[in-house]
Amino acid sequence: MSQSIILSSRVLLALSILAISFLATTETYPTSQSLIDDKLLHFLCFAYLTIIFKFAQFIDQDFWLYVIVLAYGILIEIVQMYLPYRSFEFLDIFADLMGILCAGFLLKLAKDLYISY
């Protein structure tokens, strides 16, 4: 992978972590659809983070990449536990994990397809 893609991915990863951290710690107003939307948002955000983290090439081993991204999700939940307008939810961590695993599967599939061409 070219150095410009790696550098761009690192900048995008840093900006994404800042944006997600900000959004995860601000006050939200729940709606009737918010539970499904919230879990889908967790899934998509952590799938996205996993893919960007992989392109940034900070870590060579996928297992540790997944552990770090999941640890970030758990850290967000712990911080939310101490915010009066947020709460800790195990289902959020589960949605994060599912997003990470799905992204890992997609990355592996893309790599296998790329090699076969």
C-alpha cells in the first residue's frame, strides 16, 4: 500500500476517533426508533473504524487491531457510565464487536478476492 494512502488513513482515523468520541459524550434525545438506530450506528461506526485502522497500518496482527478497537468501544461505555445524560450498555459493546468482526470478515474477503485477480 502506498505511503500516501497510509498517511491519509492515519489522518482520517484520528479525525474519526475525535468525532466519535465527541458524539459519544454529548447529550442525545431518545426517540421511539432510537434503540435500533443506536445499535446500528454502533455496528457501522466500529466496522468503519476497523477498516480505517487496518488501512492506517499501525498494527500488523489483526487480532490486536480488533482488541484495540473493541477496547476503545468499552472505554466509551465506561465514560458514558459517569455522564448523567448517558448510560453504560452491554448491547452497545456487543454491537461494536459485531461491527468489528463483520469488518474483519469483509477485509479478509476483499484480500482473498484481490489475490485471486
